[in-house]
Amino acid sequence: MKLNEFIEKCGFTLVNEGAEDIELTKVYCCDLLSFAMSRNPSGSVWVTVMGNVNTVAVAVLTEGGCIVVAEGAEIDETTLEKAKQQGVAILKTDMPVFEAALAAHKLLTE
């Protein structure tokens, strides 16, 4: 599923647009950035509570598809500015990590 279609259907709040033609492959959940650096699959919907600039750096490094910041966690201005510069899509939801990941997984596999 392309990122733009996922954004349209997921029900999460779009915080920053990314490259719409990215193909999303799977869902990945992790809040430990060192783990995510080595395990986040390319094209993933990465669900996390980490809303800081390092999350954007990891998404770029791993060629992730988008970041979903769950549980209503805050996203700081530095992070938003870096996401704009790097073209990283960020979405936000109040859902718990598991529920957000499950919703994303169901959408990607329908």
C-alpha cells in the first residue's frame, strides 16, 4: 500500500507529509532507538511513543515508510522541522502502541 493511501484510510492525524509514493511493507513497534536502527524494515509503519528528532534520524537511516507516534505522545518542533527537511511522514494517534500497530497491520493486509 502506498503511503498516501495509508494516510487516507488509517484514521491517524497527519503531522508531517512524506514522500507519498513510498510503498509500505509492514508494521514495526519499538521505543528503543538502538534496536530500531538495526531492525526497522525498509518501508515500515513504525509505531512508537518517541517523538524526538532521533526518531526521524532512525527513520531516514532505515528507510522507514512513516512514523506513527502513539499514546498521544508529544512531537517537538525540532523533530517536525527535521521531518520536513528529510521528507519523513509523521502521523499521530492517542491509541496505545499495540492498538495502533494492529490497526495499521489490518489496513496493510486487507
